[in-house]
Amino acid sequence: MTDFRVNMENQQLQIWINSSLGEETSRRLVAEVAACGASLSTEAAALESAVIAFGQPDVEVLLRSRTLRWVQLDSAGYERYDREDLRHHLRGSNLTITNSSQVYAQPCAEHLLAMIFALARQLPGAMAAQTGDHSWPMVRLRAESRLLQGQRALLLGYGTIARTVAALLAPLQMELCGYRRHPDGREEIPMVGEAGLAQELARADHVINILPASPTTRGFCDTEFFARLKPGAIFYNIGRGITVDQEALRRSLETGHLAAAALDVTDPEPLPPDHPLWTAPNCLITPHTAGGHGREKEVLLDHFLANLRRYLRGEPLADRILG
């Protein structure tokens, strides 16, 4: 990435960054930071004395820092920071950590809708015919297509991305339900906790995994989970790959218990060329592209700058996750 610094006499606010923004977006960041009278550095050592960090700072530095007051991650995921020692440190400090969920909510939700529509209208089957034997499987694909109106979708996890997904699904006249370990009653759609999950899995036509990676979600979608799904359901994962037992998923596809799966995340990434999921029946895989678009870096910077203005005014920060 571009190495840039703004040097000012008697500066008070030091900002460290290791987010790869690209040359043009980085120039805009430099100008904005200069306008607010701060210094900006990409040098690793500068994190030790910074007040604000933007990107993916080293956790060990956060643990020993006495100057950092705000860290904004340039990702929606924050699994490497979801540690008890860091949480303990934050409880005794003035450090706040925010992420960039709002940046990725709309593209992830639109990507999911593309997956839902593609599988409902049998687009992978039509593409296979186009790139294969040039057959005309009209009768089969029409029969296997499904209407979304009246179908039931279960959202696993209900953060910023899931709320955007729910808003985009609502006009399709689907029945929506969400799962959280501890629903608080303020959610915009009906919710279940752990006690009601098995019943909802048996009812859902679409199960949408948006769970973050954490010790409690690792392998959450396991053999028992897939066995509880309604026969003929479709499973989607735009959350994190480690939340799914991929062998259990493959078996469910092989037996036909699952009608299809659409995955934007896997474990590991990239998925090895010889991994059995590539050839599992009715499994659509995209290479972790759900959050991306042509203006991604610009929107990411906009989000950081909006939070920077809140910080300077002493206002609550958006997308606060820790501290």
C-alpha cells in the first residue's frame, strides 16, 4: 500500500493505518486527516504511540497500549480480537473497538439474494447446459424451479448484515425468522433462542448462516444440525467457514436431504482444488466475494471518516463491538 504520513508541529492526535485503500483513496484520507490537525502513519512502530488505529492492528500491541483510545477494524469479522484477555484489558481501559459491518451489509445482502434467486430459478442448471452439451432441459428446470413467495427463511445470527438481509427479503413475501443465542425483543422479525432452534430448522425452506466466527460458533452447523433441517431445504453461508462442518454438509447434499447449498465462505480459504465440496451435488460456491464491489474502498474510507468525525465531537461510534 502507499506509505504516507502527515507531519505537524504540536500535533495531538496520531492515527495509524494498515488498511489497504489504494492510491487514490489514500490521498483522500491524507487530506481529510490533515484537515482535522492529526498525524497519519503506516509504519508498524507508530502503532505503539497512536491514539487511533484503522485496519487490522496486532492484538499484542493493543494489550500493552496505553495511548490507543479507538480502533476501527476494516472488516466485519473480528474473531481474532474476540479474546478474553483483550476483553479484560478493555474493561480496564478507555479503548473502544468498532468494525465495518455497515460497509459490507448491503453487498453481502445483495449477494445472498443473487444466490437465492439463482437457485430458485435453476440458473446453475441452465448454465451447465450452456457450457456443457448445449441441451435444452426446459421441462426439468421448470419443474424444479420454486416460488419464493410464502416460503420460510431462517437467519442464523442477527447483526447488521442480517438486518439488511431481512429488509431485502421482506418484499418477496417470505416468512422470516431469526436465531440469536439471547434475543432481546427489539429485533424487527420473530426470533428464537437455543430452545426454539430445532423446531425452526425443521420448518425452514431456506437456512441462511450469517454467524460470526467465535469459540461458540465453531462447527455450529454440524451433522445433528443438518439432520434437523427440513428435507429439501437450501443452506446458505455468508458468515464464516469455520461455523460449518463441511463434511456433514457434503453428506447432506450427497443424500439429497439438502436440496442445495450456496457458500461464499469456506474453511480453509481458498478452498483447495481437490476439495470434495467443488463437486458436491447442487453446491454453488463463490470465492468470498459477497462483501465486495467496485467502490468498496471508497465506502470503507467514508465509514471510517464518519466515525472519526463522531470521535472528534465526542459522539457514540457506529459499529461498536468491544469496549
